[in-house]
Amino acid sequence: MSGHSKWHNIQKTKGAADAKRAQAFTKIAREMIVAVKEGGSGDPANNSRLAAVVAKAKAANMPNDNIKRTIEKALGSGNTENYERVTYEGYGPNGVAIIVEAMTDNRKRTASEVRHFFDKYGGNMGAEGCVSWSFDRKGVIVIDNEDEELDEDTVMMDVLDAGGDDLKTEGQAFIVYTDPDSFPAVSSALEEKKYKFLSAQVEMVPQNYVSLTDPDDIKNMTKMLDMFDDNEDVENVFHNCDSLDD
């Protein structure tokens, strides 16, 4: 399978500070509210989009009470939040392909901020579809194996039994790939087997990767990603750079 989720991107999630975790919960909650509205149901069993977000929330260690309250809020008649999904595409330093997924209540504001981050750090925002053709949409589940107690053959068998497509080992983690539509079911099945997730979500996985060697390019790419990460409207950022260090 071409492309895989880079371990250096996962380490940020694993070592997140409390402030970052709170910010992540806020973004996930917003995504959950939109999923409830779009899917027309607060039951993950009847709303595949919501099921995918709930799996992401659990992998981020979002408390079950928070998840329940967020769904109830989305179903409440007094909820007037009106967010929509927006995707931006562009290039970073040395042609690195970048996809930015945002949730916004003000398209003009978000587009302006995203474009500014691209421009400021040696990139440029392009038209829709300019880089997404070189990514594949897949469910990606990262299983923690920090203690190195998991047997790869056993994990592979469990993944296949759960309906997953592929498994790769990267550092002290196993990367599971699924079809986007089967992601919630695979995630749930592996969760029942008591696997610990470092992350779980539907991602845009690059078909190939670009290496940055110039120190200025690496610095600019790192700063750009940090700015996206800190922006309250940005939900996810996917890119094909494989030469950044945390």
C-alpha cells in the first residue's frame, strides 16, 4: 500500500500538553456537532459520520461524558452553532503537498487566515483539487506498542478479522489502514479487543512523499504546520513531507 501515516505526526498527539488537549477536544466537539446535523442522528450506529468522529474522540482520550454531552448539545433545539466543512489545498516549501480541513462559521475569515499561513512560510494556496489527486482517503488507526508486548502476526489477524485492509509497523506503533466506510466498524472491533489507540480517524494518505533538505524549508514547513495546528478553525492538516523532526 502506498503512503502511510508518519510516526512523527503521531508523537505530537501522544505528548500533547493539557492546553493542546483542551483545544483538540474543542475541535473534535465541533466536528461531532456537524456530524450529528449532517447525519440527522445522534446514534453512531445510524450515523457513520458521527461514528467516525466518536472513534477519533475516544482515541484522543476525550471522556465519554464529554462525548455524550456534545451529542446532546447537537440534538438540542437551542443549539444555533452553524459550522460547515471547508477544505483548502496548496503547496508548502519545495512543493510539499498540503491539505487543510477546516470547520468554520465564517468562510471569508478562515480562507484569509489559511492563505496567510501558506504565503508567510514559503508556500501558496491553490485551487480545489490541485493536490488531493495525489492522496488516498483511508481510515487510519495507530495502535500503541510502546511496551513492545504486541505480536505483529496476532495484530494482523485481528485487523483482518475486523475488516481492516492492511497493517504496517512503524517505530513503537502499528498503523492500521481501512476503507473509509468500514473505519468505524474496524475501530470498534479493535477497541473491543483492548488495543490502545494513539489516534484513529479518516485521513488523506499521500501516495508519495517529499523530503526537505534545506534548513530554511524545514523551518518554514514546521512553523506553517504549527500555525495551522493553533488555528481554532483548522481540524486536520495532511501533507506529504517525510523529513520533519519533532
